[in-house]
Amino acid sequence: MIPSTSRLVLILCLLLFAPPLMAQDVEEKSSPVETQLPDSPANFEWQHLPEIKGAFLLPDNWHFLKQKQGETQAYFLTREDIAKNGRFSTGLSINVIPKVEEKTGYPAAAYAKAFISVAGPETNEEVLERARLGEETMPGFGVRTRSTNDAGSPVITHRIAFGNTETGTCYLISFESPEAQWEEAWSKGELMLTKFLLDQSV
């Protein structure tokens, strides 16, 4: 684990649902944009998210889009071009919500847990697996589900959520793909969901 004095966490959940997240030391500076990141895996590049001092892996020839609604910052790393098509079928979405307790009355960790817990029969989702992730300052939760889209086709969605107990920020992260394409999509999605950089001071 990284020393408690370091604020940058390189998250490495090396299994489908790993036990407490492992971390590596990363040179601490004011922003991951200025930080020396590890080499990206083949066929990926680091996509910096300066608004949240973070970085995620973007597969070659995929697309990146960011949006903001109120104080919530959203990012999309997708196979399809959302700007052109208006939607995507395979990709990663990230929603970062600051000051969650002020908005919802729930501490960030409780909100993250609730985000994961709603998956189930009431939301017409078959739960394939659940897990507890994270560490004291960034407790996390995970779930993988199977559901059907508007066209009636099965979709697999893998969600993880973290609540920062010190800053009150909540991170809601989802990777989804049609079930027929899941095996190929997950070869990218697993890396995207298991190796990313977040600054715990945000």
C-alpha cells in the first residue's frame, strides 16, 4: 500500500472483484496531468481527467467525451462516437459527484453502496456477482448484472462505486457491452476498471 502521506492512488483490482484495492507509489505532484504515469498497456493510452485529477485507460481508436451537469462531472470512454451517434453500446462511463452528503443526506460511502445495491429484480437486472472493494478512506462496492436493452437484447454491465470518506466525493463507474460481444469487450474493460488513477484529495 502507498504511504498515508501520499494522496494519489493507482488502483489495481487485478481480479474480477479483488479484495481491498492494491496501490502503487506514484510521484506526488499537484495533478496527475503533471505526474509521471506508469507506461500504458499495449493498445491503450492514458486519458487525463484534470477536473478530478485522475486518469483512465482509453483503448486505441475509442472515443472520449466529457460533460458536466451542475457539480457532477461525467466522462465517457466508448467504442462508439457518442458525439456522432448520440449513444454508445460498449464503453466506460464515470460520474463524479462532490459533496454527496450535502445533496442527498447520505455520506459518500453509503451513497456508493446504495448505487450498487439497487441492482436486482426491482430494476429488472439479474445480479451475476457482488463484492466489497476498497479501503478505509475509499470504501468501494461492485456488482455485475445482466439486463435487456430497449431492443430486447441482453446487456452485461459491470459497476463499481467508491465513496471518499474524507472529501465526500462519490465515484460511480460502469462498463457495459451487449452480451454477445462481452468477451471481446471485457478484454479491454477489465483493464479500464482495474487500473486507474484517482487523487484522494478531491
